[in-house]
Amino acid sequence: MAPKVLVSDKLSETAVQIFRDRGIDVDFEPSLGKDKDRLAEVIGQYDGLAIRSATKVTEKILEQATNLKVIGRAGIGVDNVDIPLASKKGVIVMNTPFGNSITTAEHAISMMMACARQIPEASASTHAGKWEKSRFMGVEVTSKTLGVIGAGNIGSIVIDRARGLRMKVIAYDPFLSEDRATELGVRKVELDELLAKADFITMHVPLTEKTKNILSRENIAKLKKGVRIINCARGGLVDEEALAEALKDGRVAGAAFDVFAEEPATASPLFNLPNVVVTPHLGAATTEAQENVALQVAEQMSDYLLTGA
Ligand code: MLT
């Protein structure tokens, strides 16, 4: 009998086609990820579950997943899956670490530029017919120092694009070797130096026990005056309350956030502050990235289910 896969999030139809072409019996139910009770009812029928970020694979789901062999996350972060429990039950969890990196790096650069030139506020004001030409004074990024926290897959693409914009780039990443830093054209620094020197800071690390609250109240107090902070990585890396205070008293000049401690974020201390650009976790939201991750996750899951590889 053909293995059965459930797609419970909005994945590109490319994934469904690949599963079919590979001889997998696939059900495409993109609204199921938000319906925990129904998902728990049906999950027992499936060998594979393909998700993005809306489906939360919790204990309740895994308890009912009696046939499940593989969970495929079309994207990078697997923080919506209870990995320890999945591993205990012998369920493999796979992601697609490269499919959306360029898109996410481009979003971080866009957010930095939007923040430097106050584009969202200027756009809203112009749409409102105000023509406030003298209100929106920006800053150039050329020759400014960009501090990159995390120089892995996405961080290294951000570094490349920022160097193209003629920024000076420094990076904090305990896993970055001197050779790799030289190859990337960055100076490797300790976190305190980055906090003190950067004009812009962008984060590209997963949320772990080590990175949680990396921009804590204490670290926010160490920032260079007038810095702008970009977070297109994960909510929880920054103390949003402390950052809001620093924005209000002018120590921080701006912020651009795509991710929040609580998501979906319908409220945040950062909302409605001037010079704060916010987007609803759109880092991976391009046609190209969604095609890439859908294709990759479907191929990987099919390989595993059909050949165990
Ligand atoms: C990811 O982890 O791949 C990104 O945050 C994108 C997403 O979840 O939509």
C-alpha cells in the first residue's frame, strides 16, 4: 500500500504534485493545521505530515500519530514541533534549511533600508495626501557598521548583500572560524564589541537556550546611541519591552521586526512606535522560496517514505 501523507499547512501545490508523481497518497488540507482537534482525530491514518509554521505538532497530536514516520517542515525553524517527543516515538523530523535563505536575507536587507529611510511611514503619509517632505530625514547605510549576530546560512547571505551596499560588517558568531570570516569579508568580534560599535544590528540565529533574549535589557543598555535593530529571525531574541523604552527615549533610532515573542502577534510593545517597521513573519514569503521549500520537503519526505533514505 502507498504511504499516506497529510499536508496540513498552506504549501505550494508543487509539493502535492511531487508526492503524487512519486506514488504517494497525499491529502492536501491546508486549514487543518489550525484545527488541533480535527488534526488529532485524523493524524493516525498518516505516515507523513508536511507542514509550515501554522501546524503545531504538540504532545496531543503526537500521541494520536500511531503510524507517523516523518514530519517535514517546509522552512527552517522546527520550533513548532515537539522534537524530543517525536524522536522518542521514532518520528524523523526534517526541514529544508536552504530553500528560503536568500528570500529571508533579502527581507532583512529590505527591512534595514525601510527603517533607514522611514519608507512605511512616508508612504502612509503620502497616501494620506500630506506631502511631508521635510518630516522624513533618513540615514545612508554606505560606510555604516552592520553588526550581524549569527553568520550561518542566512547571516552569510546578508553579509554578502551588505558588503555590496558598501557597509562595514562585523559579526558575532561563536561558530564562525577566522578563515570563514576572512572568506566572508567580515571582522569576527565578541558580542559586547558588536553592541558598542554597530550602527545597524541584524539577527540570524535560531531561538535556543543560548540565544534567547540575546538583546536583553542589559545588552540593550550597551548599544551605540542611534542604532537600528532588525529581527527577521525569531521572536524571543530581543526584550521587546526594553527595546520599546530605548526607542522612546531615543537611545535606539529605529527597529524593523518581522518576528515577535508571541505569534500571531496582535499586540507588542513595539507596535505603533514611530520608526518601527513591522511585518507579519514574511521572511520566507516569496513565490520562489515557497516553491523551493515545497519541492525540497516533498522530495525528502518521499525519499524517506519510499526508500528509508
Ligand atoms: C522558517 O523558519 O523557515 C521561517 O521562519 C519561515 C516561516 O516559518 O514561514
